[in-house]
Amino acid sequence: MQGGQQSMEEAIDRHVPLVVIPFNFDQFGNADKVTERGIGRSVWMERLTVEELRECINDVASNKRYKRNVARLGRLVRDQPMRPVEKAVWWTEYVIRHNGVEHYRYPVAHMSFLVYHYYDVIGAGILLTIAILTTVYYLLRRMVRSLGSSIKYSQGHLSSTKLLKEKAL
């Protein structure tokens, strides 16, 4: 399996050990969790070979440790005070009793689009970078001009000294 959240939940619910081949997004983290919890093994696409996949499948199918761990985890997940339908009814009644659930609402739901996506921080960073680069540019330009004028002065001073010496001879 690719290691998606729903596929993992179904496998755990049915007590099936896993061989995970993650492709993208949350699947890499899910594959790590499968290995950490001892409910299966994972093989990354970059290292996938026929021999490696065969070895993983045989190991998961023959090693009872994976079956025991996934069965234990499945029992933990199923151990709930009420069935899912009863829970849905309870939460619906809860919302009606309290005229909504604004107190459960995630604070991010009230953020503006720009703040939620950090565009304000990115904009401040860009402005700061522009200010620093502009300051450095003007400082370097001023240094180059002052160096250029001092070089011209020293060259001009040397040439006038040389002319004076030639006149004296």
C-alpha cells in the first residue's frame, strides 16, 4: 500500500499488518509510524527492488509480531465509549444545546488569507532585504568614488611633482 491515512486506518481496523511504499505527502510520515509501532515495514521507492519487496512481504506475512501489534492497536482504536453513530448524534445535540460551537472553532479560521499564508511575513522579509541591499549598494558606491578620487589625487600629485623636478633639471 502507498501509506495513505485512510488505507492505514482500514488495515488497522481489520488487523492486517502493512507493507508501505510511500509516494508523497503524509505517506512518508505514516510509513515511519508503521515501522515504529511494529505493525509492518516500509520500503522507499528509491530503494525498491523486487528482492527487497519480496523480503518485506515474506517477513510481514510470516512474523507473528506484526499481527500481534496491529491487532493490539486495532483493539485500542475500537475501544470507545459509544458507537460512531451514537457519537454523531451526541455531537449534533451538543451543537444544538449550545447554539453552535464557536468555542471549539480553530483560531486560524478567523485569520485573513494574507496572514494565514504568511504573506505579511514574506513581504516584510522582502522589504528588509531590499533595504539592506540598497544600503550596501550606496555604501559600496560611495567607497568606490572616494577611492577613485583619492587615486586620481595621488596620481595628479605625483605627476605635478615629477614636472617640478624636470623643470629644475
